[in-house]
Amino acid sequence: MDEEKTVFEKLYEANRENFADLVKDLLAQVCMHDVMEKTFRDAAQAREEVARNMAAILSLLNIPSRTDYEHLVERVEEVQGNLLNLNMKLDRLLAKKNKTSRRSTSKKKKKK
């Protein structure tokens, strides 16, 4: 059993090396490089078309797309930031008002 496994491993290694050499030889050929480049370019175009078509279908069905969702998340984060800034400004104004009202109260007590 161990001898069979060793033979299998040897065959596997030999085939793996042969396959790697075959791929290197294929990629070294100019025509194969051109074919691979065209294939990847076509695949990228097909992916863009599918994305456009899917967005159109979602729009027709009145279902938000990923782009719509991301835009909405950006807007919510923007509003959240604005509310935080507004809250901080309000806190400063209230603190300033409390400070001035304490001073005026303490001045009134001193006059009495």
C-alpha cells in the first residue's frame, strides 16, 4: 500500500511539473497572450453589461440597487454628522447661557 502511494505521489508531482511547464509555454506564445487578454477584456465588458441590466431591472421593479443603498448610507452618515455638530453647538450655547445666568444670579444676591 505504501509503495502504491509513493508511486501515485511521484506521478502526481511529475504531472504537476508538466502542467506548470505547459502553462508557461502557452503563456509565452504571443497569440495565446492576445487570446487571454481579449478573453479578460470581454469578461469585464460582460460583467459591466450584467450590472447595468440588473440595475435597470431593479429600477423597473422599484427595488433599490447596491448603489442606491450606498448612496442612502452616505446621506444618513452625513445627516448623523450634522446632528452631532448641531448637538455640540447647542451644548456649548446652553453651557454659556447657564454660566451667564449664574453670574447674573450671583450679582443680584450681592446687591441685596
